[in-house]
Amino acid sequence: DEIVVATPPGPHSTGSPAVLAAARVAGIERVFLLGGAQAVAALAYGTESVPRVVKIVGAGGLFVTLAKKRVYGDVGIDGLNGPTETLILADETATPALVAADLLAQAEHDPLATALLITPSLALAEAVAAEVRRCLPSRSRAEIVREALAGQGAILVVPSLDEALALADAYAPEHLCLLVADPWALVGRVRNAGGIFIGEGSSEALGDYVAGPSHVMPTGGTARFASPLHVRDFMKVTSILAVAGPAAGRLAPTAMAIARAEGLTAHAAALAARQPEEG
């Protein structure tokens, strides 16, 4: 089976050198300079130059996500992965400068990116807010960061870590960062998150590039039922049924009873036809 890659052409219509290099390392032989919803449509239905594929995987912005949602059923998809989001759960032991840096890093992705902090510490919340204001002007993508924080950014102060964790589970973030005194004590209580980043050393930015498994993760609350991209997304299962001899005879009466309960009498008749004649 063949894997092809679609990547935006970029300002010079040559694609990203980093993406092309990664494709070469991965053994990809066909790269198409296409991005956005149009890339999804081309891959889903095929064009004169782009082959129709069986499954589309990978993260993108809002339009890529909506396009993948639209073509699902005509092709398979890995999930709905974008726009990106990070929820930081922190207590009074967290370092304000690091929390702020992580919020700014998340917000620079996209004007629709979400960067959230939930903490039981008012002092931490105020320190982080001040640090964000101090550092924001020095970021090269400051305008994008401002737009993202204005639209989807928030710092929430709650009574306890328990309530913070409950809110995080309800939100089901793509990235859940645990910047607390004992993050491992919370890991087993997390039900809904694309990925859990444990402690101040496990920054989401590190996970973006070099640490951990695939960084294509569910967004928009879909972590309630979906998982990050993994090897099983490139596999499928075919069921095999082989029943013969006495086993078929023993199973048939039960199957016939269920068929009649559903009103599917032809099913029951097909089973009865295989029953040995009495006498």
C-alpha cells in the first residue's frame, strides 16, 4: 500500500524544506503541494494528478478539520484534529514564567488556538497573567497570540485541584499539562485528554517535535471518545467466521430464536435449511 503526503506549497510554491526532508526520511515517494480543505477534497475524491486515497490522517486548522468531517464516510479519517488547544492545570508550586511561556507557545499556533490555565492559586493566576503581558510583545507572532488569547484564552481560579481536574475532564483537551506538586497522583484520575504532559520538564512544545508518540491528537472535545494517531490507524480488522458440522447444528436454534424475535423469518429459514432432518 502507498502513503502519499499533502503539504501547503508555501510562499515560494516549493513546500517546506523540513516537511520534504521528513518525507524523504520516512520513505515517502509522492508529495503533493496542497493544503487546507482543497487538499482534503483532492485526496478524498481524486483529481487528474492526485490519487484518491482510502484514509486521510493528520492535523490541521479549522478548515482542514471541517473538510475531514465532511468527507468521512467516503474515506476514512483518523479523527478531528484541530484547531489546537492546551489546558494547563497548575498549583501554587508551578513556576509562573514557565506557565506563561507555555500559554504563549500554544497561542502562537493559530488565531483559533486555545490556551487555558486552571489553578486553585490566585497568586499563581495573577503572576502568570502579569508574565504573559510582559513577554507577549517580544514574541514574533504577537498579533496571532493576542487574537488567540482574546478569543479562546482564559485563566480560571477554582477552589481545589479536584474541581480543576473535573473541569479539565469535561473540556477534554488535546493537551493536558499537569504543573502540580505531584502530577503522577493525578494521571490515573484523568479520563479525557489527547495527551498528558507531566511536570514542568514535559512541555507541550517538546511533545510537538521530539518527545513521545505521534502528536496528532483529538481536539474540540473529541478526546472524550477518540485517541491520538497511532499505528492501529493504519490497520483494519476483517472478521472470519467458520462454523461447520455439529457446532452449526447446536448454534442454529438460538440464532433462529433471535431471528424470529427480530421478525426476520428468512434468516430463520436459512438456518433451518441447514438443520439435519429428523428421523
